[in-house]
Amino acid sequence: MVALAGAALGLPAHAAPVAEALQRPALTVKAPQRAALLSAAQAGARIVAVGERGLVALSDDGGRTWRQAPSPVSVTLTTVRFADDKQGVAVGHGGTVLTTQDAGASWQLRLDGRRLAALARDAATTPEAQREAERLLADGPDKPLLDVLLWDARRLLAVGAFGLAVYSEDGGQTWQPWMARLPNPKGLHWYVARRQGETLLLAGEQGLLARSDDGGRSFRALASPYKGSWFTGELRADGSTVLAGLRGNVWRSTDAGATWSALANPVPATVTAMSTLPDGGLLLASQAGVLMRLQGERLLPLKTPPLTLPAALLPLAEGRLLALGLAGASTLTLPALEEARP
């Protein structure tokens, strides 16, 4: 399951030892837009993308040209988000949390796997949790963080493998372990973290779901409509939730996760990316390389070139879309997305 999750998220199968990669800046590459890129975010007019071996790529012209920014680590970075035009956070393998205050031009390491394991040990309140924390410490720094959500430039929550969840309210200078407040007794992996106002949604492997309606002060477990892993999702402005995962499973809830309905998907492939368009429309992409748009209770494949193992989608200005994955970054024009395949 871990290997399948890595494949679904576009993670490299082989990498340098984590301890070494945490201490080594990312190597310079000639064409960062052609490397494996797993996430992107807007920092004002700039696009900041992150990916394998610590790569950070910047574009100031809507994804037409790219350049590489220095990164203090060589571990794979899985997610990047920005609180405003300048201040952002990236997380990744090795328990990595990086922060920037200049729109991605430079980054500071705020957390690594060894410190993260120590936080887990300090937070352990049961013999089982203590044994798991000691195992994490003994395993070394390889503690993948797979998503991060932001309230603002100072408050953030990073989640990842083995149920890890850490919160900071000072931009990553100090950390609080949140594992004990989350309903995850088996220590399953968290793959998805989303926020809409005071509502937080976490989702992960084996149907793992948790929701908070008070800004993270408390969480409750949600009954999952299927037992597979969730790899992507959205908390929508209309109050609904859409989650997607293995074998084309896409489910929607309109009552805060009390009940779920399946969305008809003609492509039975793992869904790895989802994004909300400026007009409120919802786009999804699968491992099969198919881009789809939610239309009522079903997903409609769009007439676009096939994507190569997509990992993330980012709507751009001027009616364009940025797709990221193992083949790097590519742009599509939204007028072409309006026509669905019959």
C-alpha cells in the first residue's frame, strides 16, 4: 500500500539516503520544468513548484518559462502552499518543513525527521504510542510529510506518514505534536489536508477520515464510504466535500461527512489530483492521464492531451491550467477543457 501510494502521488522509487539528503542542497538542473514536480502554488503573480530531490522551480510568466531557486535539502518535496504573496511553506520526505518569506526565492529548514520523531516521543501518552515513537526514532529521519494546510503566514499544520501531524503558530520556529488529538489509533498515513474557514478535513489510507469544525481544537472520525486510500480532495465553497482515491473512486458529501454519494467516473484509474477553478468548477486528473470535470453527479473526460502521471493541478490566469507530474510542468488552455468527450 505504501508503494502504491508513492506511485499515486508521483514519488520517486529510489532516492539518496535521507540523512544525507537533508544536509545537502538540491542540485542545479538545466530544465527544472522537465523534472518530476508534485505541487505548485501561486505567490502573487509568481508560480512556485516543488518536486523530487528538493527541487524548487519558479515562473514569473504564467508557466511559460522557469528557473530554479536554491533549496537547502535534496529530499523530495511533496506539497507547497502560500499564505500570501511572499510567505509560504513546503513539506516533504525526511520530515522536511521549509519556509520562505520572499515568494520562494530562498528557503529555510524549519523541521526534519529526527526532530519530528522526538516530538512524537514527547507526545506519546500510551505504551503503544511510546513504542511507536521509539521505533520512529530508531528508524532515523525518514518521516515523509505529504500535505500541509495554512491558516495564515504563522499558523500551519503538516501531516504525513505513520499518522504524523505537527502544528506551528509561529511560522515553523516551534512545533506542537497533534497526533494525540487526531482519531487515528492505528497510525495510518495522512495524505490529504484541507481547510475552508474553521473547517479542517484530513484524509488518508484505508479510508481514514477526520474533520474539525472548530479550527482544529477538536477532531472527530468520519465513517468512510469505501475502504481504499484517499489521495486528493477539496472542501468546496458551497459546504460540500469531494474526495477521491483508488480505482476511480470519487465521493461527495453535502452534510459534513455524515453521508456520501458516489460520483460516476468512466475512468477506473486512481485519481491523483483535484483543483477548483475560478468559476467554481472542479477538475480531477487520474493516473490514466485523463483530465475530468465534475458535471452534476458524474465526471466527464475532457478533450485534452493525455497527462503523464499527474500529481497536481493549478488554475492560472488567462483561462489556462498548469498540470504537474512525473513529466514536469505543462500548460493547457481552458477553452479546450470546455468540451467533454461524448
